[in-house]
Amino acid sequence: MLDVRKLMLLREVGARGSIAAAAQALNYTRSAVSQQLSALEAETGTALLDRGGRRAGLTAAGRLLVASAERVLAELEAAEARLLARDGRVTGELRVGVPLHDGPALLVPALTRLRACHPELRITADEGRRSVRLGRLDAVLAAGYPQVPEARVPGLYEEAVISDRIRLAVPPGHPLAGGEGPLDLAEFADQPWLLDRASRLGRLALHLCADAEFVPDVVSDIGDMQAVFGLVSLGWGVALAPDLVPDRPGHPVVRVPLKGIDPVRHITLVVREGARNSPPVAALLPAVREAADELRRSAPDRQP
């Protein structure tokens, strides 16, 4: 029978892209990971790693084995969750990814309520999505954009939490900031733009600009929305901004609706499929739903 721990190492290498990165993430030596994976290859009788390049990737057989391992690991975690749920107590540790911008409004109230209801539960916070799949975190908020869909990550369960509109943030003194109705995105073709090309929001901006038949002049490749709002307020450029991301205090911007398009952002709570029924995660889900309902009632004009 295959060793589950070796399968987890193989999955880590596939996710991290190299043996060295997987070893660093797991606090192992590179040679220890390499030896374990060589042993797994001997057990399966096939090459699982492509060692021909500078970075070891998975072979087709390796990817097939990881896909099967995902199902095995999810079922093992689900079995553990069922055992822990037998007495109805919510104990242990809940590791939650709290994104810098959306976390305070959604997760902090939910986690505060959860801590009050279950004082035996230890809650720690960090950031990340891939970290949920690899077991570093138990849950995280993630944002998705219908115009730039991404492939589903195996082994994860995503529950819709809330959605908000996306508008264009411009400086208060901008010539187009005083209008009452939506504006064509093409009117901002000659403006400097602030966006992080690697982020989902940045890719959405590039997608919408391409639809409007122009390439944005990116003057700052930055993803921190509070920093973006600061630069926009100073006249540095314009940027797409989700409605539920709060303004930066002391740095006002005007959020302009866009004509002919209605870009939205869908926020989901991401947990591992096998852990969704564990007592800590099962207690977190309704707490987040309640926090989202409160946010909807307080900001109804921001919902699509």
C-alpha cells in the first residue's frame, strides 16, 4: 500500500514547482524529500518526477497519482472530521486566511462571534488560498471575477459569501468625476492606470480595457488597494475598485460606474472538501454567512 505521507510530498512538489520549494515549505531538507520521492517511484514502478530540467516537475503518471491522492486525503480528513464531531464540541485550532482588504469587514466579525461561542477553539489568522489546499490553513476568503474565470482547484469546497460591484476610482478633481451617469471605459484610454497585472483584479482590468479597444498605460504595478486609493486621490492615475473595499482615510476618491458593463466580484469562503464538516469549519461557515448578511444590510447599494 502506498504511503500517504509520500503522496503528500509528491502533491507538495507539484504545487510548489520544485523539490527545493517543497522542502523549504515543509521544513525538510531537499535530500530527505528527494529520497522519499525516489522510494515512492520504486514502490509504484514508474517515474513520477521529470528531473530533466532545472526544476523537477511531475510526469503524467505523477499528476495522475496526485489527482488520486487528493481524493484519498479528502476522505481521510472527512473521516477524522466525523470522529471529532461525535460529541458536538468545537475545540482544537482553526487557521483562517484573512485577506488584508476583505477580511476586516467579513471575517473579523465572524471570528469574534465564533470565539465568544466556542472559547475552547484557538483561532489563528494568516493569508493565502493554495495554503488551504496544502493544509497550512483551514479556510480563506477568495475573490473571483466572471469575466476572467479560473480553473477549479481540486480538493477544495467553495461557498458563495457575498458579491459586490466594481467601479472605476478616479481623483476627486478629475474632469469626469462629476457626472451623474455611468461613463464609457474608453473615455479613460488616455489616463494613467494603477493595477497589479498578476492579480485577478488586474487581469480583469486588462480584459475590460481590451474589450474597450485600448491598452492601459500602467504607471504603477501595485496590488495593495489602500496604496492604490492613496495614489488615485493624489491624481497619480485611475484604478478598478470593488465596492466593499473601504476608502483609505484621508485619501478620498470618486467611484465611477461604467456604461454598458457591470463588472462584479464574487467572494467565496474556501475550505478543504474533507474538512468542511469538521467542528471548527462547520462552526465558521454560519458565522461568516451572518457577517455577510449584516454587511449586505449596511451597504445595499454596493450589491449587484
